[in-house]
Amino acid sequence: MKKIVTLGEVMMRLSTPGFSRFTQAETFDVRYAGSEANVSASLAIWGLAATHVTRFPDNDLGRAATQTLRRYGVNTSAIVYGDERLGVYFLENGAMQRSSKIIYDRFDSAFAHIKKGMIDWESVLKGADWFHWTGITPAISQGAADVCLEAISVARKNGITISGDINYRRNLWQYGKSVEQIMPALIEHTDIIIGGVTDMENCLDIKSSSFEKACEQVMKKNPAVKKISTTHRESISSSHNKISAKLWNGKELLTSKEYDLTHIVDRVGAGDAYMAGIIYGWLTGKTDQQTIEFSIAASALKHGMEGDVNLASVAEVETLVKGENIGKLLR
């Protein structure tokens, strides 16, 4: 069985019920999730051995978050515990022309205080086939950035495939270092990255209006990078989006089919569903085209599910790729 290791913060998600506004809410729905953990959860649901590495407060909330990961089948043995608090984010789901809103409350979290040496990466990555990180982690704190680089270095030394979703979150970089000071060293040793032209400009100072040309520049500067993919979203309204994907593999630009999502339930985590599809596709021997078709179908299905995690099975994703049983009542 293929083994994947992911690293990143897990937070408590507090959502207003249904489509209530923050100013209306008297209760919140509680879930636990984080970008990289969402990837691990999808891969575990799809039958792969997924391990998530993070740091939680040593209290009931940290244990509740751990139990949530275990319910999805994620290996939690590498999680470390300490002081501080669990990060929180609040979600108000938009509808029609009203946008969704997220408010973060993650300052001074347990994960923000993670340090080099807290994780035995040689042990955690032993036998691993893949390591995944995102641009969120190095944006949280210097310690988190150091741990991310530490993990990448061990993975590279052991010949493990490394992927990075380099999504740039401007508001997170608050600890005194700029994205340009941190991200290039992480991307330099990464095999597969997910990112659009804006991400590549912000993280690597590569300026191009063409995705293909930007990818060529990234690969020229970073020979370890072999493939770059991104998704495209057209937002007609909060409830109606169109999504597709493309991939540059160093030789040709591949594009996926487009999905018209007319009644979105919850779009949070859709990018993580796509990333999980990328990892699953290449670990199970799919071609580049098959991989992006599988991945964008997984992302499309996630839009119809509450919470951050894509709960669709491999069979459901592959059925959507084929265009079968769409919206039918299955008995």
C-alpha cells in the first residue's frame, strides 16, 4: 500500500447553520480540518496509507481533532502535543450573489509553536512514497517554516516524491519574514507544485500572463520541479461556479473538462480534493490526462458535501469522470 505523509495545521471550524449570517447565528456547527489534513483524509478514504503530522494543544480539543482524523482513517501517530491553543476559523456560507466569509483566529496556536527537532522525520517518512506540504504552513511562523524545510530535506534525501500547493495567503505572513525569503528554498526541492501565475509571481518573482510560460520559467530555475498544475474557477455567484484544471508536464499543456456547479453546498476544501486526486492519480499509475480528469472530478464532487473533506469514493469519482449516474437516485 502506498504511503503518504502530510504536514500542516488543523483548526476547529465553526460554521453558521445552513446559510445564516454571522450576525444571525446563535449556534455554530463544529468540525476539525486543515488543508493538508483534508488531503490525507481523502487519500485514506480512497484506501491509501495516509499519515498527518501536526501539533495540537494537550487538551480535549486537541484530542477531539485527533479523533476526527482517525475516523477518516488517517494515521495520527506522528502528532505531537504541547501548550497553547487550537486555531479556529469561522465560516459563513454565501448564497446566490452574497459571498462566503471566513474569519481566522489562529494566532499563538499550538502549531505556530512547532520547532525543528520536535518531529523525528526519519522515522515518520520511513517507507513513505510521497510527502505533501502547502504554502500555508511556512506562512504561520518561523518554526513552522523550519519544520517544513526539515521534512522536505529528509524526504529529498530518501528519494520520496514531494508535492507542494504553494497557495499564497498574504494575510498569514506576519512573523517578520517575507514569502520571497522562505518559499524559494521549499519549492527548490519539490517535484510537483500546484499554483497559478499569481502564486508563482508572489512566491518566486516570476512574472508572466501565460501559465505555460510561467511554468517553463519555474522549471528552468528549479530543475527538481517536474510538473505544475492549477485549477481555474469562474464564479457566476456563490452558488454557481465553473471549474476546470490544467497541467504543464514540461512538454505539453493538458486541460481537463469543465464542470458547471449550479447549486454549491460547500466549496471549502475543493482545492484539497483536487490535490488528493493528483497524488492518488500518479501513485496508482494514471496518465497525466487521466490524473487531472480524476482530480477535477473529485473537486467537483466536494462542492456537494458539507465540511472540508471530500467524502466521495474512488468509484464515485471515476463514475463522474465517465459522465455516468450524474444526479441519479442510486438504489
